[in-house]
Amino acid sequence: MTRILLVDDDPGMRHSTAQALELAGFAVEALSSAEEALALASPGFNGVVVSDIRMPAMDGMTLLARLHEMDAEIPVILVTGHAEVQLAVEAMRKGAYDFIEKPFVVMDLATVLRRAADHRALVIENRRLRAVAGKRDDIEARLPGRTQVMVDLRYRLRAIGASDADTLIIGPTGAGKEVVARALHDISARAGRPFIAINCAALPEALIESELFGHEAGAFPGALRPRFGKFEHARGGTVLLDEIGSMPTELQAKLLRVLQERVITRLGSNEPVPLDVRFVATSKTDLAAAVAQGAFREDLYWRLNVAVLHVPPLSARREDIPLLFLQLVRESAARHGIAERDVLPERLSALATRDWPGNVRELRNLAERYVLNLDPLDTTGARGAAAPTGTRLADRMADYERSLIAGAIAAHGGRLKAVYESLGISRKTLYEKMQRHELDRRLILETPDASEDPL
């Protein structure tokens, strides 16, 4: 079922259009603002965005631009008034998939949506095939980083994504396990089907089986109508079992049967229902230790432990922090419709030396606060800071290189041998670049041992 993000600040128009599109076979998420759409979209978003062109705060044209900064091939259909056709034509020049005039017949919109959905499905499939062939895709945009642990993660993700194997993703809180799971789904053959995320720690104990397996009418008091469970809703797609270590032990046995036999039985029924889904589970805890303690079933552990992805904490990839923060700032600015703020290299360097117990989630929160001007990123000892030199490409590239070197110096505690080895350049080249960018490690790192490795 095609996913549609319907954006309209008029409640009546929004609800009536959403209902009509649902009857036409679309999965519609009705949103009152462009900001909500930006929060739900992603580089691999497999659907279509329909937006009114005139809205308060962020309008449809700005939404189009922000979405295409994220992914230039997301289809956007703009809804215009009679007097706005010229504006809509301009939007087409800027990359809108199509536009439709008010008042419109919903079936006409549905026809355009089906064409747009077919186009998007083809784009996603081509990306998947390129990923299988080892060519460039959007995985690096979702999981950026030049450290070896991130290179290895992307390589394994592409290899596993090309298969249909159930997968276990292990990593600390906030490291991006769900981002990895969604990327795995989006580069797989199931990309056009549902992605259903289930928080195993938040399932209501009294209704846990009904939530997952569904029920027939009369299966228990209050079950007036039959209901599909989350597993059935994901048919043909992917089920994410988030924090599977929190799943009650008695339910683990039933999940094991589903994994082995690929069938479910609704509550109140004896009829098995075939289930075509891929299971992806995440865990922040060591499941092998949980097995040893009797808190997790050993047979379920080995059933999941076929394809495993390890998502590293930020502490294992400090060299990536400066550039990752810049990307998060860009994404946050796009979501909020705010002009992107420059970040001084010295402040980027300081970020790489900090502890990040919340990992990428904590870094993203800091980027949000910085974009909203709630956190100035003040750092101790950041002397000699200079504003970015300009807006030309050469100036931006120089600022980029300077930030990267400054972050690497900070990440390696001023040990320049480790810096030039991690950057893949010679000692002489690093020295020349530090001179060119006026980078003195004593200004970046104010630690007693910062001069123990002289050039």
C-alpha cells in the first residue's frame, strides 16, 4: 500500500481528502504542517508527499525545497488555487512531480499519486540494485562516517540488505539502531512494503498477544470485531522488534515459532495465517549474557544470531563527530525552516573530546538546540576563532578541510602521528595543511601532554 504524506492546514479539507484517498487504497498520514512532513520523511522515504502550496509558517514551495535537500527524488505534488497556476509551474521547474488545482476530483489526484508512487518505487528499486552491485546509494547519507567501524557497518549492511535474512542489530542507546534497521529495509526487495516498528518494552502486558497476532470477534471481552495484529499489517515487509531483550519470556516461545514456521494464529481462531515478513531485532544489552542468566531463550537467540550488525558508540568513532554534527545541523535547519548556522572549527573540535553517553541521539539534540539558538556551543579555551571566510565553494571546502583536521587533532588528543595516519596523509602534508589553515594544536587542545609529540 502506497504511503502518502498529506499536508494541509485546513482541517476539513485535510480530513475529507485523507478519507477519500484511503478508500482509494492509499495509506495516508494527514498532517497539519510542513514541519511534520519533514520530520517523517527521510532520504529513503518510499512514498509521495501531497502539500497545499499556501500555508502559514512553511509553505509548499519551501517544503519542496527542504525535501529535495534531503532526497531530490521524493515525489512532491502541490495543491494550488486557481490563481496560483503560474506559481505551480515554477514549482515544476524546481522539481515538483506535478500539481493539481482546487477544487479537484479525488480520483484525479489518486491517478497522479499512482503514477508518482510507481516512479518512486522504481527509484528505490534502482537504488537497491546499485547497492547490491556495490555502487553508491544513500546509505552514507544516513550513516555518515569515515572511521573503519562505520565503513565496515555500511559494507555489512549492504551485504545483508541484499538477502532476506532475519537480522540482529546490537548497539548502545542512541547509537542509531533504528536508522540501521530502516536502511536495511529500504535497500531490500521489501522496500515497497510496510515497515512496522514494535517497541517490545512498551507492549501492554494484558493485550500483548492481541497486539502482535490479532484476534477474532469474541476472542475476549471487548473484542467486538476481528482485528489484524502488527505482524499481519507488515505482510510482505519488515517487522522491527525494538529492544527484543525486554520481551516477556512466555512470548519469546511464540515468537520463536513464528520465526521458524512463518505462520501466526489469531486469538480465538485455530486457522494458521501464512506470514511473509522479514524480522529485524535490536538490543542494547548483551543477549548472550541474558541467555546465560536465563532471561532470554537460547533457541531464540541462535535463531536471530544469523546476520548480526554492530552499531558503534560515538566513543568508538570520535573522528566522525565534527562532520556528523555539521550534517545534523543541516538536517535540523531544514526541518525547522531556519537558515543554516555556521559552526566554528574550534567548537567542532571540542565536540570530539566530549563524552557522549547518549551517542548520536544526544549529538542530534545538541544540534537541534544550536539551530534554535538555545545552545551557543561555548567552549573553554577556544581562542583565535575566525568566522568562515566566505560562501564560495573554495572557501567552504577550505573550512570543511580545516574542520576535519581540527576534529581529528582533538579526537587523537594532539598525537599528530595518529592524526595523519587516520586522515591517510603524510606527516609533511599534515604540517603544511595546519600551517595553511593556521591550526595550532595548542589552541585546540589545552592539555598538559599536547606538546609531547613535536613535529
